[in-house]
Amino acid sequence: MKKICIVTTLSSSIDNWIKPFLPLYRDAGIDVSIACHMTPEYQKEFTADFPYVRAFSVPIPRGIDFFGSLRAVSALLRLFRREKFDLIQYSTPNASFYSSLAGFAARVPVRLYCQWGMVFVSCTGVKRKIFELIERTTCRLSTVVQPDSNGNLQFCRQHGFYGEHKSEVIWNGSAKGVDLSRFDIAQKEAWRREIRSRYGIADTEPVLGFVGRLGRDKGCNELFAAFRALAAQYPNLKLLFVGPIEKEDTIEELAYFRSEKRIIKTGRVPDVWRYFAAMDIFCLPSYREGFGMSVVEAESMGVPVIVTDIPGPTDGMKDGETGLVIPVRDADAIVRAVQTLLRDGALREAFGQAGVAFAKNAFDSCIFAQKLIENRKKLLKID
């Protein structure tokens, strides 16, 4: 039986991106393990839920930590040498860099880098050079690189991060596709009423939505500046901000974000599909993304989207058919795009209907899962 190990920095990445595929690996006859920074409680609960998957706790630090990095690489190297995996898969920046180093040193036959975003593209100066060097090293030490969007695939090929021989995208991109049993368009109206009632939003009040963490790289400064201008023109407009409050020190409009009552802050939610249903327009003004799964999730719930012109989000929508593409770091462009959609209900409806069909045809998680397992069997040379 072939053995693989999936490595991420934190256990939350296992929950969000890896768990749906674990039963499929078992059914394919693949012995799968996971490795990440996890608490003893998480390790115990995970093993109870997935008794056929071995869980290894590895002290992988977040951020820049020189001695923590050395400990992580050393721990991964010992793990890879001891277990003799046929394939290691890694994602998230720190886990990927450390795993590529350890995997290369341990001579793991297949070292698969799931390139779900690149930190350096939104950096400047020396910081950009350092993170770009880390990205190039990770790509060079990997035997296979799989970005989750064709836009990032082409960007990296054009800039010499890797060639065609070792890089590919699974199906149409994304890390897992959209679960249409959860993002059920038939439930939209009921969920819309539920969420709007919970937060005191009238059915006639337009809602601009955002899903993601608070942070500069997500375009939150531009989003809040745009909302300030839009709210002056549309006094009943609401901003539904769904996601964790992080990196507050990167937000120039932090005082406004905290105090503005028309910005509804939900925090992290377990049933995000219900919140998408309450939106009239979705906006992701990000500086960088691997793919931007929230774009397809919004479309699956019939919500027109506004995205910045960067690789990833533009792969998850059709400009002029399911939404609008705007320049990055441009609050005025957000204002104009939102105005266009607010003024034209027929256009919003057309974009929404086209988005549902696009998400269903191109990003169904069931089809994506089949193609991912077929790919892993090919990499492992399983007939």
C-alpha cells in the first residue's frame, strides 16, 4: 500500500481543506497521514473521527521564527525518514517551505507542493525579495507543483518558478470545489430571511458582502473607504463582514470599521452559505489569492461578484457574465462597480443566475474530488 503524508502549518487547514478527501484516500487503498501543529486534544478528536489516518503533531511555527524553523525542519526530516512515505503533500507557506527542505533531504520520491497563494506578490522591498526566494526554493525542491488557479500557474511559468513538466491545475482550479449540497440555491430565500432577521436588516435594504479575514492584503482598507463613500449616497446600504478580526494593525480605517453600525461584523461562522444568501453583491478586493474560493461560493448562491484583477479570483468568475473585475488597490473602482450593480436590478439577477450555472458546471466538489484522487493515483503510479 502506498503511503502519503499531508502537511499544513495549523490544524485549521486540515479541517478546512483536507478532511473531505480523507475517506476517498482510504477507498483508493492509500495509507494517509497528516502532520501539523496540533494540540493533544485535537489529535485525540481527529483520531477518533478518522481512525484510519495517523496524525503527527509537528511544531511548525507561524511567521518568522528562526529557531522554530530549524526545529520544524528537523522534526519533519525525522518523520519522513522514519515513515518512508511515497508522497508528501504540503500547503500553507511555512509548512510548504519546511516540508520541501525536509522532503528533499529525506529523498521522498514525490514532493507535491499545493501552491495555494504566494505571500511575496503583495510585499515590497527586501521583504518581497526574501519571500520570493523562499517561494522559488519551495518550487525548485518540489517534484510536482499544483497551484489552485490557472492564473497563478501561468504567472509562475512565465516568471520561471517552474516549467510545464512539473506543474498542473486540478480540473478548473480551487483547493476543493464547492459543496453544492451545502451551498443549496433552493434554500436561498429561507436563509436570506433568517440572516437578515437575525441582524435586523430589512428585505428592502441592499447588502454588500465580504467573506474573509480582516487584513490589508484582503483589500479591507479600500473596501471600507469605498463603503464610507457609498453609505453617504445609499443611507440604507449595509456591509455584511463575515470572518475573523485579525491583523487590525494593518487597517487604516480601523476606527471607522469598529464604530460604523452599518458594518455588520459576524466573526467566523460555521454556515457561511446562509450568509452569502443574505447578500445582494459580493466583493473580494484582495491584493493576492491562491484562488479565492469565496468568489465561487458567492456565485453558487446566486450573488453577483466584484473581484480585483489578480490571478485566482478572476479564474473563479466570468467578467461581464457573473460579475465585474476592477483594478487592485482602487477604492473608487469598488464604488463604481457597486453603484453599477445597485442601479441595475436586472443586471444583478442575470449575473446571479449565470453564477449559479458556472459554479455548478465548473467547481462541483464531487467532480473535483474524483479528479483529485485520480491525480494522486497517477502520481503514486497506482493502476
